[in-house]
Amino acid sequence: MADKVQIREVGMRDGLQSIADILPTETKLAWLDAEYAAGVRAIEVSSFVPPKLLPQLADAEAVVRHALTLPGLVVSALIPNSRGAERGLALGVHEMNFVLSVSDGHNRSNVRRGTDESIEDFRRVVELCREQGGPNRPRINCGLATAFGCTIEGDVDEDRVRRIANQVAEAGADGILLADTVGYGQPAAIGRVFRKIIADVAPLPVTAHFHDTRGLGLANVLAAFAAGCTAFDASLGGLGGCPYAPGATGNIVLEDTVFMFEAMGIATGIDIERLDAVRELVARALPDVTLYGAIAKAGLPRNFHPVARAA
């Protein structure tokens, strides 16, 4: 097993997208700075969707510009289509995450087109970025939502997930993200799917994006890690949930995920105690929003020894 993992904060996009209260831009920038100070080096900072659809993320450009001033931070944003990719190219974002759903029903609910149409759209996005991005073009990752089940269609065939992962890899993806969007996944299925897809698409990186809808989030993290995955999405306080997925709840909790790996002797590079200050900042700004997390509730155990951060 690996001795270190990368944990990307997605609360600034996935966490905020379904919250009605608009978080001021200056608060988002303070959140960015505080997490950076805590050692977080990968953040999905926003989404390039039309502001009228997601007013919460209407300040995407301002947030991205600030994030790009933080040395060593991998700045990523979600893109729904070619227009979103054009915005990302213009700003110089490091990574763009194009998302499509393995479940055709969820894809139609989310972006009003079938999964096959979204795969073709992803091909166009890759071509656009290769043509206009130059030698320093952003990485283009493809996220496969509802990869482990869907509240609209129910079970999702594992062979279909594998087939689509191979299609987007062939289309030019720089990385693949497997998402348990509505928390239907369980460790046995997680292990099977990650093991097969990692083997299929190597050396492309495969990232895990889990929601804790039914309490299996961290168990699924361990199953993916055992299958060879070393990159994980999480959100501060477990914020998150797809607004187009009935029954979806928050992402796995960033603080708890960091604690689990560090307690196991696996380096994250993140100072969990400094995350407390970030949590307090967000809690003050969103007083009516519930933040989750066992570490926030129980505290760190007396014998906790984090892995030393690399110089």
C-alpha cells in the first residue's frame, strides 16, 4: 500500500452548490487561505456553470484568480460543457473536472442529455483544450457520477461503469474520478470496481469521490485505498450533495478522512488541528448549515501522532 495520499477539498464547490445562503466572496477567499495554511494542496474551488443556475458560484472567476496566487496549490473547477471549458482556459485553472453520470436517467436529470451524448461532449472538450490550451493546458479529468448506484434508476451495472471509464480514457482524459454520488456504494463493490478500472486505465490516476449517505463513506475510502486508489475528494464538515440527486447528502468529512489516514501512518500533508480554525470560519459564516464530523465532536485521541509533514 502507498505511504501517502492526496485529499482534495471539494466543499467550496460541491459543498456550497446546494446551499441557498450566498457565502460572500471574501469569506470564500478566507476559507481558501486558511485551508492552504493547514497544508491542503488540492482544492476544487468552484464550477463554471451559468450564474443564473447556481448563484452561489457566480463569483467563480474571482475565487479562481485568488486561488491561483497560492504557490503549489492545484486549483480545479467543475465544467459542465465546452463553454465551461472556455472559461477555465481563459483563467488558467490547473484542472477541469467534466462530470457525466453512468446512470442515463441521472444524466438526463442533471444535464438534460443522455450519457452517450455527454461522452461525445467530453471528446469535444478534450479537443478544445488541446487546440487552445497550448503546452501548459489544464488537465482534463472526467468524473463518473452515480458509479455505484442511482436514486433514479437503482442499481448501476459494474460492467457499464468499466466500459464508460475506458471510453473516456480513450477520449483523452488525464484522470478519472469515480463518484458514489448518492451513497449507494459498499466496500465490496467499491473494491471490485476500483481494482478493475485502475488496471484498465493505468497509468491514468483514478480519484474517489464518496458521499456518506448511509454511513459507509470511510469504509469505502479504505476499500478504494486497498484497491490502489491514492486520491480522494472530501469536504470540510461533510458539506455537499448533488442538487439533482434525490436523497443525496454530504461528502465524506475532510477532517475525519485526514485523521483516519494520519492515524494509520499514511501521510496527507494536512494539519488536522489547523482545520479546526477553518471549520470555525465556515460555521460562523453559515450558522444555519449543519457541519458533520466525528473528530469535531469527540476531539483527537490522546495518543494521536500525525505523520510528520515533508519539509
